[in-house]
Amino acid sequence: MLSSKIQDTLNNQLKCEFQSAYTYLSLAAYFEDLDLNGFAHWMKIQYHEELMHAEKIYTYINDRDGRVQLQALDSPKSEWDSPLVAFKFALESERALSAQIYEVVDVALGERDHATHTFMQWFVNEQVEEEAIFRDIVSDMERVIESRDGLFLMDRDLAGRQPQKGQEGPG
Ligand code: MG
């Protein structure tokens, strides 16, 4: 059984993961509009990953006999000044999400809820990976930004991203 404080915190985290999915779908739409289909594909895979994160939390709340409460999402940002600015925005969003996840871990420790603490470690580790991936792409983009060819080659490269195992979306 979840304490009401943990249940509220997890429901808020569930919203954050959906909000993050929404942001990535908006980024995908931005790149589609620029005909950077590889970037758009990459963002859509990220969108599916965030939906999977949300579902993980949904399942956990139910497994602990809690009650899932879905909340309203905010309209995501939809315009950026350049592809680089868009990717930097995504990196900052991931950093904010990491800080948010640490808060959930802090609440779990405060409530002495060791099951939730252990459950959240998967997210803590996932964020380390996410931030590293985004940082790498931002730094690659900073290198190629002067040349349109560079962006074109990166687009082809990002088009090759495969979903993680068990995360294949509806396509
Ligand atoms: Mg996530």
C-alpha cells in the first residue's frame, strides 16, 4: 500500500513522463516541418520511450495497490530558432527531469518506502544515459552547424536509431 504522499508524488511523476513524451512529439513535428526526417524519427523513438516510462509508473502504482490519477498536460513548446536550439532545449528538459526524479527519490526515502526507492533507481540510471546521449548529439551538432552537409549527414545518421528492446512503438 502506498502512502498518500507517495501516491501523489508518483502520479505527478506519471504526468511528467507524459509531458516529456508530448514535448518529444512536438520536437518530432518541428523536425518534420524542416524535412529533417532522421531527426524527426529519432524524436519519435524518444517519444515512445517516454510513454514506456509513464507506463512503468502506471503499472507500479497499480502493483502497490495505489490509484492512478491522470492529470492535464500542458501544451508543449512547438517552435525553436534552429535544430541546435531544439536539441539544447531537449537536453535541458532531460536535466530538469533528472532533478524531478531525484525529488521522487527524496520523498521515497523520507517516507521510508524502500520499494519505491528501489523502483526509482531504474529511472535514476536511465537519466544518466539520456543526458549523455543528448550531450553527445548537441556537441556533434555544434561541430557541424556551419555546414548544411553536416546537418544532412547527421540526419541520415539519426534516421538509423532503433527502439530499445521491448519498446517498439506502434510505428
Ligand atoms: Mg522519462
